[in-house]
Amino acid sequence: MSFGQGGPSWGPGDSRTPDWAALAEASAARGRRRKWLFIGGGALATAAVAAIVATAVITTDGGGASGPQKNASELPAPADLPSESAPGPSFSSVAPPPPPDPKDYIADEKKDTSPVTVDAFFPGRKLTMGDRVYAKGATTRTTGCATVTQGALGPILENNGCDQVIRATYSKDGIAVTVGLAVFGTEAQAKKAAQQASGGIASLSGSGVPTFCRGGAVCRRTANSYGRYAYFTVGGHISGKNVTTADKAVYAVGDDLTDFAFRQIRHRGEVQASAAAGAPVT
């Protein structure tokens, strides 16, 4: 059945009675068309929304694994961030004071306040210098400086203000050497006494060492000074034989004892200087 402009057409015989079967079929056909149009329109709308969402995702994606990568020139520049670095060490602009000079503590009796004793300068029962071992003999200490000298040395010590003299004897292989330390108030006094030295310190026997360098025997004598100390040696053969310049053994023993006396005086200054600075000395 079809509809014209004049209205619906009726069934055969035109009895003005509507063809209900035809009308029902036409209504069902129109319903089916509306249903497919609705389904089709919904599918198109869903597809359009999906396309829009996909476009938005691609546009805003930073270049993940599933999206397109952007070149470095296309990426926004990072904001300037403050650099953080560890602070460097700070140093005082004031220079530390120099360490005390050890010689200052043995140059004047006002600073050289450690006790002056035999054991302070000649400790132990023997002396080892390298591979050489010397037996220690007798020791003595006296404030009568002139009484332990020979020749003109006594007056020289007294005239320069000698306070005391400490002596010790060491021996090895038939050679004996006595070393004597004369103590003064100042470095200038000790230096002058050593420069003026004439005669020498008297040899000291005992404790296994017989009398030597007495009765006219020729012996080797030395005189030196360091700080407020003048130190002297006399050495020779225990047998009484005269010493000559060819007696290398006598000279070697005398040099060892002279070096030892110097080291002991210097060490005394180092100990006192370190104590003043608060640092121990080994």
C-alpha cells in the first residue's frame, strides 16, 4: 500500500474500509528504519568520540613507547634551576704562630729550666752509636768548675761564669774518653769559653777504667759549645801510649762522644720546646 497526496489508498472495491494489514506492515517497516538509523547514528557518534580522544592523546603524549617521539628542539626548555654545590673549606686569614725554636730553650737559663743531672745527659750503662758499643765508666758532677780541669781551662771557665761541670767516661778496645759539659747562664758565655779553651777537661777514671791521659801522656782534646753548654773531651790509650794523628780509633771514639754530647744538649731543647707547644717528643 502507498500513500498519495490525497491520503491513504484503501483496499480493493474501495469500500472505504481501511486495509489494516497493509497499514500494520507499513508501520512496522517505518519502525525498522528508525531503529537502524538510531544504531547507525550511535556507532558514528562513538567513532567520532574515539577519534577525538585518540587525537587528544597523541597531541598531549610526551613521546612514550606507543607515541611519536619529539625532537629535542621541539621540547620545551627546562626552567633555570639554582645550582647546589658543597661549601668549600674555610681558612683563617691569621697565620699560626711559628713553632718554638728548640735552641731558645737551651740558650738561656731562664728558659732552660729542666733539672741538670748526670742521668739527664749520660743515661744508661752503655752507649751505642751505630754498630759501636761503649761501656760507661765513672760519672761526676761538681759546681767547682776549675777543679775538674787541666791547664788554663779552669780559669777560663770561671771567668765566663761557669755554674757546674758534669763528666762521664766511656771506653772500648783499650781506648777511653772523658766528656765534660760545662754549664753557663747564657749562650754567649759558653761560646766564649769554648773559643778561649786552653788545656782541657781532666780525665775521669774509675768503674773499670784505670787512670789515663795523666802524667804527661799525649791525648786528644776537643772543645765545642751549643746553647749555654760548652762540652769538652779528652781521650787516649788506657795503656798510656801517646796519641798521634794516625790513631784513627782514638779519633773515632772522641768524635762519637762529641756527637753524643751535642745530641743530648739538642734533645734537651727539643723536649722543652715541644712541652711549651703542647706536643710530646719521642
